[in-house]
Amino acid sequence: MLVIVGSLVVLACVLGGFVLSHGQLLALWQPYELLIIAGGAFGAFLTANPPKVVKAAMHDALALLKGPRYRRQDYVDLLSMLYDIFGVIRKEGVLGLEAHIEDPQSSSIFSAYPRLVREHHLIEFTTDCLRLIVGGNMNPFELEQLLDLELENHHREAEAPAAAVMKMADALPGFGIVAAVMGIVTTMSQLGEDTSRIGMHVAGALVGTFLGILLCYGFIGPLASAMEARVQEDGKAFECVKVALMASLRGYNPKVAVEFARKALSARERPSFQDLEDHLKGEARAGAAA
């Protein structure tokens, strides 16, 4: 929602200031200049990026309207799910997880959190890590290095659409100059014929430069930054899983391991210690009653 609000503020301030300074809005309506700038930049975007990045960029841009992928309750559920996993390890050993990680959809642990089960990449990352713990016989240092490498690759791929959109934004002023130069060419071609339209052509050329800069710094650039920020925020869930698993592998009890994971979350979305404690106690009481 803030993406729309911010864009409206940019439009209102830029166009409002122009009108208040006695400008004519119709003078800014140059559809051919806009075609050159926006069409050229989008064509270059398609040329520079593979189809999966183009598709992901469009998906990520639209996803900004929905807000963050993981909210406070999702993180509470994630920490609770990790606590349940560590409880199984403590009672049955790591081999007790085999049935759960082979079919998360029918697992009593994972299926208790339907919202998280739909997050395919997060559940796959969690189960893959647990498989290494169950069957890999890896020490914590080796596993941490492997998880860091996987997270680095995941973050790089997730940030690729935002980086591609930012490069397109950087190209917009250049295409604005292209549109302006073409406008000047049109103006010069009128010198020997109809000189009464020279002012209009010069104004159109200047609008081309204006549109390129405005689209870059007022819309597409901020959009790319918002996409990047969302990716970084969504990556906290993966960091949370990694920290919790490493703490458990080093021998910490489930509550301490989950507390390690809670500290990895951003302060804005992180549940308080007492909130998480109450939630876990409530689940324990519900499980005992069942």
C-alpha cells in the first residue's frame, strides 16, 4: 500500500508544483516521448535478463501491494514449529524425524502450521537441513558452512529481480536523453519550413528529459528498493531456521535453541520472550488435553 501512496505523493508534489508555478499540464503530455523512454527501457530490460528474472520481477512488484510475506504470527508459528521439531529430537532422537521430513504435508508437526506448509521454499530448506542432520553425521561447523552457502545462493537469486529493475531505472535518464535528442532533431528539421512550431518541439524534447529522470528517481528506482527490502525481510525466516538448527545441533535444549532463533528476527516482527513463552505453554496444554 505504501508503494501506491508514495507514488501518488510524488505525482501530487511534482505536478502540483508545476501547476502552481503557472505551468500547463497539457504541455507535459507527450505520448511519443513516453513511448520512446518507457518502451526503450522495457525492451532493454527484456534483453538483459533471462525469462525467469523477468517473470519474478513482475511477481515481486505486484507482491509489494500485499505487504510482507511473513508477519508476526507467522514467525510465532515458525518458532513453535521448530520447538516441536526439537522436542521430537529430544524424545526420540534424530531418527524420529525421518517420517516427518519425507512427507511434510502429512506430518503431524508441519501440518499443524498450514500457513507455513504452503511456503514451499521455506519448508524445503528446513527439511533438507534436517535430512543432513539425520543422515549426514556432520559436525556443526561443516553444516553451518553449507547452510551459509545455500542461504547466500538463495538471497542472490531472490534479489536478482530487484537488481534488474534497478538497472532499468538507471537506464531511464539515458533514454530520456535519447527522446530529447530525437525531439531536437525534429525541431531542427522544421527550421526551414514551419518555424511557428519550433517552441512546441523544443518543449516536447525537454519533457523527454524530464520524464526519464522522474520515472527513474520517482517511481522505478524506489520500486526496486522496495522489492529489495522485502526480499531481505523475507530472508529472516530462513536465517531463523538456520540459527535454531545450529543451536540444537550444538546441544542446546529446545527452548534455548528457539530463543536463539527469536533473536535472529528483526525487532519489528520479533515476538517478545513472554509472548512466545505463553504461546508454547498454550500449545503444550492443548497437546496434553488432546
